[in-house]
Amino acid sequence: MKVFSTSAEIYSHVLRERLEGKRVGLVPTMGALHEGHVSLVRQAKSNCDCAVATIFVNPTQFGPKEDLSKYPRTLDEDLEKLDQAGCDYVFTPTESQMYGAGHSTYVEPPQVSSRWEGEIRPGHFRGVCTIVLKLFQMIPADIAYFGRKDYQQLAVIRAMVRDLNIPVCIEACQTIREPDGLAMSSRNRYLSEEQRHRALGLIRALRIAERLVERGERDVQAVERAMRQELLAAPVDSIDYAAIVDPVTLEPISEIQASVVGIIAARLGSTRLIDNATIDCR
């Protein structure tokens, strides 16, 4: 595994791989890697000839009330995990590499970013779109891999790629969970043992929504009410949202007639967790 810190180095190596006819898979990350991230690298390595991961804590996707300095930075451990997963190249740029002096160009995110995380974290998706487009420019991959846990982020990136005619395929990979169902997240490390137990309310709420729809419930408000009740029973400390939405636009719907997505964001102490589930209407 080779590690590069400049865009010129990573670009030249990836371009050479492409010119030799090899397929390149890209996994963008902010580090603090867990099994969910590693599974994306394994998927890239399985589907492509060459797997590239990036580690960059992107300052532009942090809101004014979100502490960038507290984001975990575990580079040595991250590199070891990537090496064991068979990653070929890792790009670890500095902030000055990605946002040089006088930087003033940003990507306006697509419509699908406007609700949910977009409302609660203003400017977040502007930062996400900007950094992802930069990485796509620096690393001309065939396929980029993203996890379904960040469902709205996935929808935003797909829309950006479509709207801007970016020549990369976006591959969505399944959420990786702990044995008890909690979605793996870099934020889980901040939960106390008691909070960790209460955090299971998120997956229980999603499973309740799935069961209700499977049993024939089509009233969105009834399903959302049951989700919130389960979250409050956990209890979580606050609920940002617990909703049933259209799987493409992420807009609210009034009746469940086809496949939908349940999305949740809730807080336990100072830790904010998100989760989701695709629910098929049979």
C-alpha cells in the first residue's frame, strides 16, 4: 500500500492505472475508520483492479456549532486497517492542499439536500459536495463507494454526479451493524455504556416501521408516530426527525404505496446518531 499526501502524486498513479486498462475504485473517508469503512474498501477491491481510499477531515462540512477539533484523528490505526483490507493507495492531504489561500469556490448542493440534515446542519452538504467533487477531480476513479447509513449524503452525491455529468459510477453499500443492530459509526465511541444501550432505540424504531408496513399499515403518520414512541421509550434525549420519505427525493409522503425509506436522527447526550432502513411495500 502506498500513501500520498499531494494531489499530483495520487493523480499520476491513478491515471497510470487507468491507462493500463485497470478499473479503479475510490472510497472517500474522514478517517476514524471502523468496519463499515473497511467493508467499502473490500468491496472496491473485489469489484476493481485497484482500490484507493482517502482520509481527510473536511472542515467545510462542519457547522458553526459542530466542533471540528473534537473529530477523532487516528491515522496510524486507519492506515493499518486499510493495508489489511488490501487497499492499494491512500490519499492523506493537508487542509492547505484541499483549501489553499484565497479558496472561494464551492458546490451548491442539489435539491435533495434541502430537508432533514440540510435543515439541521446548514452548509453541511455544501461542504460535502465541494470536497467530493475535488476528490473526484484528483482521483479519476471508475467507481466511488459510499455506505447506505448516510442515506441522504448518498442521494446528494448521486444527484450531483448526475447533474454535473461527472464520469464516475456511485456504488451504494449496505450499512454495517454491530451484532445487536446498532449501525457502525465513528460517533459510537463517544457513547457511555448506558447511552450505547439506549442507542438501540434507533434500530428498534426502524424495525417497528418495517413490521407495521409488512402487516398492511399504509398511513405514514401512524408509522412515524410508532417510530417516535419507540425512540422516546429507549429513551433518546431528543429526536431531530423520524420520518418516512420517498427513497429518491427524500420528500415526505402521505401514503405508503411503494418502497419507502425510514430515516432517523436522534441525540444521546452530546452524540448525534443517524440511521435508516428501506421498507418495501408488499
